[in-house]
Amino acid sequence: MRFLIFVIIFSLLFTQIAPISNWFKSQLENILGLQATIPKHQVSQTTLIKKNTPGRQVIKNKTTIHDSNSLPSQPLKPYQLNLNFVNLSVEPQFSTTLIRKLDWVFTTYKKMLRTKNTPTVELNLNFVLGRVEYENQLFNNGLSPVGNIGIYSSRTNQAIIEFKDYSQAINVAVHEAVHAINYAYFGRTHRFINEGLAEYFEDVDPSSGMVDKYTLKTWLKNHAGNEQPTDFSSLVYSDIDWHSSKTGRLYANSQAWFHFLMSNQQGHQAVMHIMKTEAANRHSVIPRGDIFILLTEKYENVEIEFGHWFEALH
């Protein structure tokens, strides 16, 4: 208990004391099991938000419980979805769109893992209207709101999302849900894999069931600037850099790499190979040196092909 209090106090001090070693941040985040979503761009407020009318939705198999909005009954799913709204209520369209995107995510995971023995994942998504209330929610849970608009804690299996508008909130919700899925299926994973998959699945278009095409504009707006992408092996050894000024660039690189890998058969097989290896032993993380070996076993010229793919974006 004393150790837990010590950890929480130091997590709160992150925003007050600087500089703190990147290594210490990395170790503390691993203890708390945190994954955060950083804002990519500005969004506008939607007129569909109803303030001060909180609601809760629990969607499990074919059962739906909701105190303010009705939703159609849902088919059997590999997940239970718990939605909690703080200081707002939403139209059924919001939940329906979110469910469509999550269905696609789970379907893709099942195809990649090629197994029926995946556990039912409980997704607890808490949406908070207003930055002040969002920060209060995070502080009350011993978490830091600095530089993020969403955060998932594997310790509590809860995600807290700042609600700005429908599109932004759904995308961040999917991002944080992927972190919960990854933890349920694989345990702890390397940060670039966790974020790369979350960034990729965040871009699902619910109307088509396809992922939005990756473009040069995507690269330029997502904190990457005009710099060239990094090589895969550098991402493998990037854990400490996620807690530095390079964070935005690492998000952008992880997103680009997973869009590339998931866009072609060899890359898709390579990701499957890595994920199935990780799932085989949920209580350990694949050694860094083995990740590139697993990748090149299925995609020998992956670095060269990625370079060609990125150049073709111009």
C-alpha cells in the first residue's frame, strides 16, 4: 500500500518537477500501465452535445442498458462495452458509429490471430466534456493530463477521454480501446507496437469498414513536420524516447509504419507473426532483438519497401 501511494504521488509530480529522467518516466508508466493519446489537431464543438445530462450505456452480447438513449440490440460480440458520459449525453448515432468501428477492429484481430480462444474484452470508456473536468477526472485517478486528450490505464482497465466533438471522441475512444484489447490479448507490449496499432485502427471509416488511405498530408499533420520517417529498427529501441520531445514524431512514425505493413500481404503476415508470438506468452514482452527477426522472417526487404511506399506518397 505504501508503495502504491509512493507511485501515485510521483505520477502527480510529473507535471510539477522538471526535468525528470526519461528512464524513470518509462519505468513508472510501466508500473501504472498507462497509454495516452496526444492531440493531433484542433476540432470544433458539435451541436449534438447535451450538457449536464450524464448517461451510461452497458452493451453486452444482446443486452443493452441505457438511461437516456435507446440503441438497437447488438449481436454476440467478443467484447463488453461500457460507456459512461460525464456532464453530457449523446445521440444514439454516437454509440452506433463507435460500435461499428469496434466491430471492425475485433474482426481484424480475430483474423490476424486465427484463433477462437481470445478472451472477452471489457472496454470501459469514460467520456468527459470540458478540459477542466477532464483534468479533474485524471487528477482524481492519480493520472497526469499533460499533453493528452485520452488515457488508458491497464491497472484499472479504464479509459478517460476528453469529449470535444463526435468524430474526435470516437477516434480517441477507438485508440484507447485498442490499448485495452492489446493488454487483454498480449499483456504488455512495446510502446511503438501498441501505439502503431492504435493509430492504425483509429483511422477506420465506419461507413465503408475500411481504413482511411494514408497520405502525405497525414504524415505532415501528425507531428512529423518535413522530416523523413525513421527506420523500423530505431522504433524497436525507442522506448525511452517516448518520454521526451520526440513523442509526437514517434506517434507519427508508428502510425506510418503500421499503415504500410497493414496495406500489403507481406506486411500483414509480418504483423500477424509478431502478434501471434506475443499472444503465445502474455506474461512476457518479446525481446527487442527478436522483433526485427520476426518481421524480416515474413518480410525480408521491409525497410526498402517501406522507403518506396513513403516516396510514392509525394
